[in-house]
Amino acid sequence: MKKQRRDMLRKIAVVLLAGVLFAGMEPVETELLAVQAEETIGTENVTGIVDAVSGNETMLKEDNAGNAVISGIGWELDADGTLIISSDEGMKDWKDNGWSLHKDKVKTVTILDGVTGIVKQAFRECTNLLSVDMPDSVTEIGWSAFESCSSLKTVVIPDGVKRMEIFIFKKCENLVSVTLPESLEFMSNTFEECSRLREIVIPPNVDFIAANTFRDCIQLEKVIMCSENKVTIAEGSAFNGCKFFADNAKGIIVPPGTEEKYIEAYRASTGNTAFMYADYIRAHSHSWERTWTNNPSHHWHECTSECTTRNIADKDGYAIHTEDAGTITKQPTETETGIKSYRCSVCGYEMRTETIQSAGTAEGNDSDNRDDNGEGGRENDISVENNMIEDITGNNVTVNYDITDLNKKDVITQPLKDHVPKTGDSTQTELYVTLAMVMGLAYLLLYFTDRGHGMTEETEEEFGLKRQRGIKQKKN
């Protein structure tokens, strides 16, 4: 019986000791564990397989906010409908394994730099797609790439694309703005049935527009040709069904001074019936704005509308900035610095700024380094390295001296943040002390209940007889 009691008490003591050791450990934050896990397994955090198509798996993961993200090889689609494609392999994998199941979820497409092409039908029938961001690394766009993207409104084709194949934007019925690159040379029937497209600017390198390119663009009223040195020929039926053609209006606008050249070329092109558009050509007349447009190096005047001039060097007033003498735009004060701005004396573009020292600052001796008499510096300062002591626990503390009154020095001790005890806050320390006291009490209890352990039989018998005599004497 005694042995069982001793064993039980020993177990209690072991448990209490383990508790004390646990309480003395520095807590590990969950966030730190999450960071370590991310560094170990990466950011994929795969939680399940959504589908498998042609042997390739499309995975479901979570972003930092806990929202579901669908991903494949080189692409991912977040909960907000943003599709990011990061490689040519990703472009292909999206079309092969992601498009058919997730095309309706796509609202924005972001193609990262390095992707060289958009594969055919890559975003066809993505009916909720609103915008596309393409890098200059894209050099080709496959046929029907954006066909039937009925919500698509604006598109900027990047520099580097030379050819635009058939049906790229066919039936994009809400497409209202398209910017074509200077590099473009050939257009097939790319914008067929874009019923809200009102104006299109044809870059100067395009010398041929194929049949049906703008067929049934029923709102298209202006086609602005920018080629001055050569004529951009439009094949018969290129503009059939367009507004300007149906209204018998002069909707093909060419650079100033090239009208007769365009008309003659169109009338001579009977082989492809381009002559039918000769009566719809008119020359543009510049109307330059009075306000300036600028960039960091030059300024110029823009034309008010339908301008055929694409090169800014050919625009009115184009010139390099001329810096003025500078103007103080923020006066310095005793404690704050001021600002001096330098602008172009012609267009007012701010070219650079200069900092003006505060009024209370002298060169080489700022206001923070002067004493109350305006002299000296920080002679009375006490460096951090020289005002550290150890408290009774052995922890470093900082001693801060208040020297506002040199005859009075108040000493305030504060523990350094980098030397906080590993045991954590005061609550945890109290728990540690309490458990230590309980463990000590258990040890004493074990000691006194186990005093007979190790006695010989004679000693135990003698001890028992003496004990019995004592009990009898008490009764008598």
C-alpha cells in the first residue's frame, strides 16, 4: 500500500515538473510557424484537386486572405476573377486545362512580361472579361483569341505585334476602344461585328486591310489612316456595314496633304474593289490645343480630334524643356525644411525640386545639436552604450538621465527590448512560480510519507511498538 502511494506521488511530481518546464518555455507564435511552413513547402499550399483534364491537374489553393485560388502550370485565377499568366507554357496550359471549366470566372487578364504569344482561342467566350493587360514581349495573337468576349471594353495591343489574324475580336459587342501598335503591319477580319466600336486608328506601317476586317461594325464612323509615305489599301468589303459607309459619309480620314494620293490609289485598285471607298476619303485638318502636353523631357500641343499624326516630334510646338530660375514653393521654418521647384519656362512642367534648410539649422550644426544657449552641442548626452547596468535578475536595463536641471538627476530604469526574459509576460511568470511552489509541496509530502522506506525489519518493528505505546498512553 505504501509503495503504491509512493509511486502515485512520484508521478504527480513528474507531471508538475513537466508543467513547470513547459510554462518556462518562450511561446512560439502561430504566425511564425506559418512562415516556417511556407518556407519549407512553398506558397502552393495545395488543399485539394478540383479537376483533371488530359492528365494534367488543376489545383485549388488559398491566397494570403484565405480566398480560393485556382491554378495550373504557369497560371492562376483568384477569387476576384483575375487571371495571371506567367509563361508561354502557362498560356498553353490555361487553354488546354483551365479555359473550358473556368472561362466564365475570368474578369481581368494579366499577362506577365516574358510571354511571347497568345494562343488561338485563348480567351474565346470569356463573357465576363472586362480588360486585358498585355506586355511588349507579346509578338503574336492567334485567331479568335478574344472572340465573343461580350463584356470586353478596352484593349491595348502591345508594341511588337506585327500581324493580327482573323476573328481576334469578332463579336466583342461592347468593345469601344482599341489601341493598335506602331509595329502592326497586317490586319485580317479582326473586328468583325464589334457593334459598339466608333473609331479606329490604323498605324502608319499597315499597308493592307483585308476583307471583312470591320464588317458590320455598325457604329464605326471614323477610320483614321496614319500612313503618309504609303497608302493603306482597304480590300473590298473591309468596311461593309460600317456606319460611315451606310451613311455615305467621309469616314476614312488621311494625313493632311495625302488626300489625292489615297483617292487615286483606291480608284486604281479595281482588282480588289477598293475603288468603292475612294468617295469616303477626306484629309485631316489639324486644330492644335492651346494647352501643353508634356513628358519628362519635352512638350508639345495635341490636336483636338481625329489626328493622324502619331509621332510626337511632328506635333505643334514640340521642343525640349527649358529650366527656369526656380521658385520657392514651401517656405522653411525654424524646424521644417522648405522646397524650391524648378519648372520649364515654356510649359510649366516641374523638372526638379531642391530642399531648403530650416531657418533654425546652421550648416554642420543642426538645431538638435545645440544646447539651450545655442552653443556647444550634445556634450552632456550619455550614450546608450555607457548607461547600461544589470538588475538583480542579471538582465540588462537602460539608465535614462534627465539633465534638464544639472543639479538634479532622476534615474529611470527600463528593461531593454532585446533582453526580455524568455519566460514572457508577468502572467506566465506568476504561473511558473505557482507551479514551482506546488511541486515543492508535493516533494515534501513525498518525503514525509516515505520516511520509513529503507528501514530494517527490526527497526520497523521497534518503531511500530513505540508508536503503539504512544497511542495507549494517550488513551490512558
